[in-house]
Amino acid sequence: MGRKAKYTKEQKVQACEDYLSGRKSAEQIKIELNMGKCGARLVLEWVKSYRVNGHSIFDNKSTNNKYSKEFKEMVVQEYL
């Protein structure tokens, strides 16, 4: 079963473009998308990722990562 994002890729890309062009502040975007009190900080994180990786950073994965039993055991042993 896949994950459902709160905000669509289009909303995130538009938010980043609005912020980078100076049309809207992070606070205005937060209000427009009905985000919580930390929404402006999340918008700034989106913008930072968008600058580095472009719009592909917002592609949704259809499933969670799967790890083999051997890999999990290796990680546990390294931690211990």
C-alpha cells in the first residue's frame, strides 16, 4: 500500500516557484495551503530541495523501501 502525500507535486512546485520569484512569502504560501504553524519552515525546506534537485524531488514513491533480512541483521550488528 502506497503513501498519500498531504500536498500534491503541483502544489509544491507552484509554492517553490512563487517563493523563488518573490510573488509570495513562505507565510503566505503556508496560509494558502492551510498548513500548520510550522508550515512556513516546511515551505522553505521544499524550496531548498527544489533548488538543488528540481521538480523531480517531489515525485511520490508508490511504496516504502524494502530491506532484506541480511541487510537488517548487518545494520543491527553494526549498531551493537
